[in-house]
Amino acid sequence: MHWIFLLIAGLFEISWAVGLKYTQGFTKILPSSITIICMITSFYFLALALKNLPLGIAYAIWTGIGTVGTVIIGILLFKEPITLIKFLCIFLIITGIAGLKFLTQP
């Protein structure tokens, strides 16, 4: 269950990172409120995951999910350019996340 909590935390991290784009420096009430709720939810599920996972592993995976997801959303939603080197770097992050998950004994 702790891995599911970590995945949920990562998905909410993506949500709040993307949400920051819409807050316009926290001057827009609705996007700012949604972003803050996503932040709190992300930290809550990360805290639940940390009850059973090592800090370094959980944090690395949490930030990796957020990084990869945010880059993908940026490409799809905001038409950010994708280059071969960017794709390679994302692939390496995904490989690292998978390696940490499958090689970690809680």
C-alpha cells in the first residue's frame, strides 16, 4: 500500500507543479486554491508512504514521478519542445525510478 501512496503523492506533485503555471504568482484565487490543496495532498500521501519506505528512496521516486510527469504535461499541454537529449534524460529518470522501486526492500 505504501507504494500506492507514493504514486498518489507523485501524481499530486505533478498536479501542483502544473497548477503553479495557472496561479500567475498566486494572484488567481481558484487556481491558487487548487494548487495549494494539491500540495497538501501530495505531502500527506508522501508522509504516509514514508511510514514504510526509506526516506531517500521515497523522496527520489516522488521527485522523479513529479519531474517526468511535469515534463510530459509541458510537452503535451504547453507545446514545450522535445529533443532527443531531453527524451534520453527522461528515459534515464524513469529507469532510475524503476530501479529504485524494484531493488528496494521496505
